[in-house]
Amino acid sequence: LPGVGPRTYAVVAGRWQASPPMYKGQPVPLSAIAGFMKEVLSSDPFGTGGAIPWLDFHASGEKVVAISQRQVAFIAANALMGNSIPVGDGLSEALHRCSAMGKPDTMFSLLSMLAILSREISGQRHGSMVIGATPGANDNGWVSKLQTSRLRPPTVCQEMGAGSSPSCGKPDFMSGGAFGQAMTDIAGFVIGGGSQLCGLANSQDESLVQFYSEVLAFAFFVGSSHPKMLPVPMVMLGTRVYLSAISGESTTTGGPTCGRIAPTNWLNQQIATGTAQVPLDSGTVTVVASAFV
């Protein structure tokens, strides 16, 4: 893959070929991903003759990007193949940076997303929408909503650890497995933190982007700042966890990192598929009922 270093790719390819991960009872070899990438790259998912509409999330003002799962796959496949835009983009930069550091997690994340999408949206299907948005200037507009809306106390659940109470029977919040959940990332100034999108760490923010592969792919829409990483605050609708597994705590008993990529069969077998209709512009679109905030 021209977009990544040969040594890092060799690590990923060797592990993948030695034991292709299973998805829904069937293995997904690299050849299947290559076939899907060829199909996607040979198409024109944006209907623009091969061009990609683009904006920089780090530019001032409110920003919204709404694209289909096939369009996300098109962006990821182009980055892996070494195709970028004249100003450069954050996803391509991350692949080069992480390869130079000898860290394969970013490549695992993107290939795993493509592996699952190859089974879900083959045959020119677009799938559901993924929407990323950053806010405009604070105008305290939320205050006016308090005149007609009432805040209700949240339901607090404790799911981890022996004897957890009160338990609501839900998965760990980081794994994003509850229908309609908005998973909150404890990011600082940028999404991905000190690991610079390159690998798992002992903190939540650095690790989450590797599991939420569409969030990682949306780094494509960053052309300024150093390094090029998505800004905070930001919300993404329709994102999913493609890798297994991220849950629990990064302690001496739980392991040195927040989350661990399984040594075999690392594709998320319980990936979210339930959808919801959300308003967008003058219509509605379908998104997976999962969000990253």
C-alpha cells in the first residue's frame, strides 16, 4: 500500500494472512478487502468525476460534513493508496507519521472498517450516513430552550467491576454498544491526544479513535494545525466500533492500554446496525443510532 510504510504494512499483512479475522461466520482475507477497495476506487461515490468535496474543520465557524459509508470507504482507500489533496490532509499525514513510528494500529483500524463494509455495502450500495459537525460561536441559544424544555436527572449506571451497582444491563460506555448512545470522549484540544492517531495508550482519548474508525477517517477533513487532527468540541453521528475490544480500565490487572486489539478475530462481531432517522438540511437521512462526542 503506497500510503503506508512497507515495514508497518508487513506487520499488518503478516498477522492478517496468518489468521484472517472472521465476520459473521466467514473469514475476511486481505484479498477481499483489496477487491472492495478496487470496486470503491473505480466508482464515483460523490458524483463529481472523482473529486472529493472538502473543508477544513480547523477553519473558523460552524462546519458540517455528511457523507455515506461508501464515501468514507472511498476516502480511507485513497489514503491507504497514497492519494491526497494538494493542501494535504490529516488522515494521509497520520498514516505517514504512524508508519515512520512503526505503529500499525491506524492501519488495522482502517482495514478493519473496510473489511466489515465490504460485507455490508458491496455492489455500489452507499449504506447509512456519517455526520461530523463542529459548533459556531457561542450565542447562549440553549438558554432560550429552557423556557420550553425540562432537564431530567440522568440514569447513572455502574457496569464494570464485581458487584457493580446500580447496573442497567448495558455494555461499557466506551464500546458503544447501546442503541442511541452518545459516547463521550474526554479529549483535550484535539481528538486523539498525545498518541497523534498512531496507537492505543493508557488513556481513553488516544485509544478511542482506533476503535471508532470513521472518526479516524474524518481526519481527512483537516488541512491546518500541527499535527492535523480533528478539533474539540465536535460531534459525529453514525459512528461505530469496528475493532474488539475497548472496555474496562487500563490498570496493572487490566493491561497497559485502554482497550486491546484482539490477537485473532479482532473484528467487532456485535457492531451496531440499528438505525435512526435524523433531520439534515431540508430532509432526513439514515444514520446508525450511535454517536461520538
